[in-house]
Amino acid sequence: MTVLVTDREVAAALDAAATVTAMREALLAAHAGRLVAPPRASARLTGGRMVLTAGHLTGEWYGFRSYDTLGLPEPEQLVVLHDGRSGAVRAIAVGEELGSRRTGGLGGVAVDAVARPDATTLGVVGSGRQAWTQVWAAAAVRPLREVTVHSRSTARREAFAARVRAELGVPARAVDTARQAVAQREIVVLATTSVTPVLDAADLAPGAHVNAVGFKQVDRHEFGTDLLERADVLVTDSPAQATAYVPPMLAAVEPYAERLRDLGAVLAGTVPGRTGADQISVYCSTGLAGTEVFLLNQLVRTGAATVWPGAATVWPGAATVWPGAATV
């Protein structure tokens, strides 16, 4: 039978440690060639695009995620998991939590792989969903002792700091500028919607690690070339996706491309990561394709979802109301 997964099940079952572990396994599988993860495809629509990412864990499962960039008030993502032997739909996830936690988990892997082992302070620029899951995952791999946060909205950054204190048990404070947020921080998160740099690389402390989650393409980027020039270690979760963006990711063009490393290769030990305490490391997140499906498969395996009534035969009331839709 097909399993339906909502944001409620995802939030209840996917803690940060489990998500980071799953994303580490996915990156290693992609590096080994077991996870087939091509760059995303998209179709232009009026006012935006429909985007599709797909993945195939050889011999086990395949699936896809779809989402839009239409700017609608309540957009939802869809993730579908197929059995790799029969082709049957094993699970469907609807909502935002799976994708957000996936991105946070990948960021957590990056922190664990290339940030200083003794890093305990984190500064974040941004206060949205992506900023939160980056801090959430970082707290699972490093014993954070303080978080500083800046965003344009005073109310949002204050609320973000309060959430860090309440849910992660980590001291946190809101600050007035991005410079104050990143100064003397050992881990820095950039998770904004800015199309121009929000960070001056000169403000980074020696040995800092940066997770960049927002725009990072040649024509729009939340950090500038000064960060890439200062970086001693430069990694991404999908080099293929980095070059497939139109235009490509800033770190995927010369003179930076030859230094851009695959995070999966760093995990596998086939290329070096951080080799010195004072090195600056930068992780450019692209969202490795197939990783949401990887997480959905993990949820199904742990039984942390509900069965869609009648999924093996007919979706009851499909022409009217999906049972439980009000709680999705």
C-alpha cells in the first residue's frame, strides 16, 4: 500500500541527527555511483517555473520531487517514492518539512566534514525556514555554545533567537548587522533571499566555515567573489548541479571551478577537506537531487507515517476530499 507522509509525520520522526546521518549516506552513495542524481529540470510557466528533481538508488528505489517558483501564497512540494523492483508507488510526501530538513541535513554534513572540530559558535544571516534548519542540523554535529542572528526584520530575528534558545537549548541573541552576526564566529550560515552580497569576507575570523544556502549564481549571489578568493576549502553537494544552473554557480566558473570539490568525495576521503585550523572553508549548497526521496525512504523504513486508506485500490473520495487533507 502507498504511505502518505505529511509535515506532521516528518517533524515528529526526522530529528537532526537522523537527518544528517541519512544525508551523509546519500552523499556517499552519490559519490560511489549508487545514487543517480541528475541536475534538476524545469518548465517555464506564466509567472515562474515548475521544477523537478529525480533520483535513483540503484536496485532499491527511484522517485522525484516537484515544486514551483510561482510565488503563490501556500506552495507545497510533492515527493514521490517508487519501489525500484516493481515500480509501485511506495510513498507520497506533501508539504515543506521534508525538503527543508533535507537541505539542513546536507548543511550539517558539510559542517561536520569541513568545519573545525572544535567549533562551538555560529552566526547566521537570515531568519527563515532554511536558516533554521541549518542551525538545527549544525547543533547536532557541534556542541554550540552561542548563536548570533541577523536579518532585516527586527521581529523575525528576535523570534529566531528565541526559538534557538527554546528548541535547541543554545544561548542565542539577535544583532543589528550581518557584520555583528559573523564576527568571531567559527561557523557562519548565509540563508537569505538577497541577490547581492550580504557578507564581507574580511569580517570572517581565521578558521571560519561558511554554509551558503541562498542565491549563489553568477548573476545573483548572497556572497561575493571575495569569499571565494579567501576560501582555502570550497565544496558543494552536487558539482553537476553547480555547473547546470543557468547561469552557473559563481563557484563553478573560472578561476574558482578548479578548486570546487565534491562533498561526497571529501566524506569518502578521495579528496582532502580541511587540513589546517586557520583555513576558511565554504560549502555552497545546491540540493543534491534524490535526497528528499532518500529521506522519504528512511521514513517509510522506520514506519513513521500513516497508510493512505485504500491506496492499493482506489483513493476514496478522490473527486471530492482527500481524507485528512485538512491536517496535511
